[in-house]
Amino acid sequence: MNLRGIAFRNLRRRKARAAFLVVSMLVGIATVVALLTVTRALTAQAQDEMDRFGANILVTPKTDSVALNYGGVDIGGVSVGARDMPEADVARIRTIKNEETLATVSPVLLGPADANGRQVLLMGARPDAIFELKSWWSVSGRPLAGDDEAVVGFRAARRLGLRMGDPVRIGRHELIVTGILRHTGSQDDDLLVITLPVAQDVLDRPGRVTLVEIAALCAMCPVEEVVRQIGGAVPDAKVTAMQQVVESRMHALDQLRTLGYAMAGVVIAIEALVVFITMMGSVSARTTEIGVFRAVGFRRTHVVMLVLTEAMLASALAGALGYLAGMGAGYAVIPFVGDAAARIAWSPLVAGIALGLALTVGTLATIYPALRASRLDPTDALRAL
């Protein structure tokens, strides 16, 4: 019979000790798997929320600011430069190396206009892009879809006396109000949103945009690199990353990962201690058996391999069961720490980590007990027979 067969038979003969060893490791592995899967789910949820948060890069016309002061007294300043940029720059933005990270690119034209005889702030945009970018907008009715439609901000609708379905005349265009933005508490409440071509015609700025808002984020490339690439594509524009939003959210994700890894480290340390104590007890209880093995010709290396094989068999079983238990715990915990968008995913990588971690911890914690068993004097052990 080979060492593996002897180790397997020993585990079957000592079912209670083997079960304690497997369960103690199973609890540790399940805890680590649950922490990893819940952390991954929350990270994916936060990543998705960041992708839907809105613009984190702003492309505007390049201007030079001139400060005006005299005698140490600041009396204001002026900006010298273009007030808009060519719409063709939008296509150039899409040519950057990391183009796949640009989730949404939304060109916007802003300007004052006369609507039904009153001044409003006009926003011209591409409907699909602007409503995807500004996911926090809540529209009573529906977003605009064509050049003959408009969406009106909360305050602008009240000021103009508009309701859904009402006509609104802007220049030579008569549009139908298809939706009204619910109160946001921001400047968005004063907007009258129409399609970009109509806004360019009303404001007499054909082929021009005021700015381009971009939602771009990926885990493997910093936003600064995307900014650098966009700056190279449109050198005549100013490209700015909204660092406060991006960095605060990435910092929160890093803290979440660090907490998960720290808790996993503590659990692994406790698990290793339990395995060490269990295997030391097992060696002490099997002094006579090990002495017989030595007496019939087992070398010290054979004894070491026998004890390690027993630990590895128990560890492999604990790793497999721990992965399943950890996934079950993740499904049970995620509703309390996440929202409906958080999803637990079965991952071969996490399964491999669970199995590898169980084998590594079980083996390392058993090395000293195995060496101690190999150093037992077979003569002393046989005297106990």
C-alpha cells in the first residue's frame, strides 16, 4: 500500500479527528470566500454606479484668463479665447487608444434663447447621450427623441407655464414638450433641452458646441491617462478630469478591498493555528503507530510525507466544501450589505484561490508536526506496546 492509501485509511479510522480538521479549515475557507465574493460584488456594483454617475471628463474650449488688479486690489478678470469648439472634435475624441473606456461622449451647446417671449437657458444635445450621461435626471413624460421635441426643466416649465404636450416656440422652430425634468435643485431646473442641430440653428452657431462631457472609467487605466490621450487628439481644447468624484470613489473601493483582505488574513492565521494544534495532537496520539512504521522500514521522509499527505487530503476536501459554503454565505449576506444591483458571481478564480489557500495553509501548518513525528525514536515508541 502506498503512502496515499495509508493516509486515506488513517483519516477514515479517525473520523472524529479528521472531521474536526476538515470543519475547522472549512469554516476559515468559507469565511475567506464569502469576504472575497461579497467584496467583488460590492466593487462591481460601485464600479457600475461610477460608470453611470455622469461625466468625469470635461472638454472645453481653451481660454487664457487675465487677472485684473491694481495696488493689491483684485477687481476681477476676463477670459480671452473661443467660447465654443468645432463639433468635429467629438469624432476625434473617439480615435484615442483607450476609446473603449469612453462609455458616453455627449457634446453640448449652451446659450440664451427666447422661448414663448421669455429668456431661457437653451441646451442642445444628442438625446441618447445626454440622458444616458445624466442618469439622475427623472423625467415626467419621456425624453425628447426628435428635432420637433423638447424637455423643460422644473423651474423653466413653471416660468413659461408649460405642461406636457404644450407647444413652445424658439426662433423659427415650434417644438412640443414631451417631458418635464423633476426638481433637481441645480441649474438643470432652468434648462430647455432640445436636439443639438436645432440648438445650433437657433443660436446661429452651426457645427459648434460649447463643451463635451465624457463618462470614462476603467479599472486598469487611470483617468489621467485618458485625459492625456484626449488632449493629444484635440490639442486646441482644454481637457479636465473631475478628480474629486473619481478619486473619492476609487478611495472608497480601495478601503473596501483593504478591509476584506485584512479580515481574510486574520481568519487564515486563526485557521493555521487550529490546524497546527490539531496535527500536533494527532502526532502525539500516534506515537506507537509511527514507531511501528519506523521499525518496519519507513524512513523519516516517509513519515513526513505520510503526515503531510493526510493534511493535504483533509485540506483539499475543506477547500472544495469551503468554497461552496462561502458562496452560500455570500448569497445570504449580500442583500444586507448591497442593493439590488449587487450580484454574487461564481468564479473559477475564487474556487482556485479557495483550494490553493486550503492546501497551502494545511501544508505549512503541518510541517513542524510532521518533522516532529519523523524524529520520534522507534525504540521508545515500541516500548509502549
